[in-house]
Amino acid sequence: MVVKFLRYIIVCLISYRLNGFHQYLYPRSKQSESTRLLTSSSNDFTGISYTNKSINQLSTQGILSLKSIRSSLIRQEETIIFALIERAQYSSNDIIYDCKAMSFNSVYGAPLSFLEWMLMETEKLHAKVRRYKSPEEHAFFPDYLSEPILPAIVFPKLLEERHKSSVNAEILRWYIGSMIPRLCVAGDDEQHGSSVLCDITVLQALSKRIHYGKFVAESKFLSDPDAYTELLIAGDVSSIVERLTNTEVERGVIRRAYVKASTYGQDITGGTHMFKVDPKLIADIYRDTIIPLTKDVEVRYLFQRVGLKPPSPETYFEKCRGPIDSLDSVAGSDAENITEKLGKYRKNC
């Protein structure tokens, strides 16, 4: 008996050396498909063939409820705010946004900034694990994505869009032209790589949050399709924006962003509270950029949903901004306090 046991152990060890212990104990014909994926060589990833369960079992009605959507948007707030705070620790480093300043001019036949090149390469990598097959995700450079190496997932049909429209070009323009100059201290601290990595995290988080407007628009359209269709055919953008707007909810979003930025952005040193980033700036970003761009996505989606060409955003964008009185409850002395603490923090950095 002992001899047989020792012989078994020796065979197992030899098998481990040659083929992997797991494959010996579980012959390939009996391995689960996930196990095959883990034990396959890197060359086996492309063209894997196995049956993938559809996730259509998810409740479409539950996913598209405004309560479910708002819950998801609230969870995304932390990601955006933390990412902005992380980016604020570095100088503006304008060179990383200049397509003529660094050595990426000949890549893909067009001038690219360091940020654009890094963002494109990051998206190509993420595309391999099917990130941009999700209806929630929108690439900044969709024409250069890699093919996924993982099997396709069948998502529930939640949206009625003929093509995947995107406002990422506007997000990138607003981020570089408006957010960075206000968020970061002007100058160059030579932390170019770290700054770009933070930028990519912010941009991807902003893109996901803003394009969630499609789900909001679909939910609201389904609540009263006849009324929305009538307004869309008439081209009454003002009334559409008015129906899409929930002022109290927007006030809550802006105030919540302010409170979270005030809480997460404090640097406590020796009992002294200092701010890494002005909480009012985060609130302003929500009011002047995130909310209006989200509503812009909603308007575009609704027009495309009924087969109509969306109007130019210039005709309605100003009406999409969040309410300017959202922070009226914040006392002036509190605002002065925050500005003073922010100045102390940056002086000590």
C-alpha cells in the first residue's frame, strides 16, 4: 500500500514538471472552460471556443429604473472625485497635451500628444478584454481598438440606438481647456507620466458617467413615449430639455459632490485641516460640465432613437447647465475658509 502511494506521488510530481499538476489531476476533457483558459499558453487565447451563458436573464426593467440608474451614478461620484484629487497633486504640465512638443507626431499618421498616445494605447489594451463591448463604455479612439481575446458577452438590449454615438471629443476638449487650468497649479513639475495616468483615469470615469445619460434618456422616454415622440418630431428642444431636467435632483448631485470633495480632499497634518483641491471647483465641474454634457447625450440619444438628426448642441447647451443656486446654503465664511486652507496646502507642497 505504501509502495503504491509513493509511486502515485512520484507520478504526480513528474506530471507537475511536464504538464502542470492541475492538468494531471483533471484531464483536459473534464476541465471547465475557465480552467482551460487559466492553464492554456498565451498563444491559445485567440479564438477560444466555448459556450458563454447569456446575461439576458438580468431584469431590463430593473436596470432601466431611474432609482437603479441614480444609484449607479452616485457610486461613480467617488471614482471621479478621487481621480480629480489625484490629478491635482501634479502641476498642469501643459507639454503632455501639446501634439508638437513630444515625439509622437508620426504615430498612426497624425500628430498626437503624449496624453492622446497613452490614452489610445490604453484603450487598445482594454479592448482586448472587451471593455468597449459594454454599452456603458465609449472609447475616445474607437477606430483603433484591438479585437477582444475573450469570448463575446451577450448583453441585454437596453438601448435603442442605431450606432454608438459619443461626446468624448467634447469631454477631452473641456477637460484640457477648462478643468486642468483650474484644477492644477500652473507649471511643469516633470511628472509627465504620472500626470497622464491620472488624466486617463479621470477621462474614462467622466466618459462613463456622462454617457450614462443614454440610460437616463431611455428610462424617461419609456415613461411617456408619445409625449417625447411628439416633441422630437416637432424639434422642440427647449421642451425636451425641460422634461429631462429634474432641478432638485441636480441640486442634490452638486451639493453631494461638494460635500464629498470637502471630506475626501482634506489633508490633516498636525491637527490642521488643509484642502488638496477646492470643493467648490468639484461642484462647478459637475454643474458646468458633467451635468450639461450628460443632458447633451440624452438629447442626442432621443433624436437618434426616433430616427432624426440631433440639432446642434449650441442651440440648447446653456439650458443644460445645473442650477447656479445649488451651493447657496454654503456660508461665505466657509468658502473663505476653504480657499485659505487650499492656499496653505499648496504652499506646503
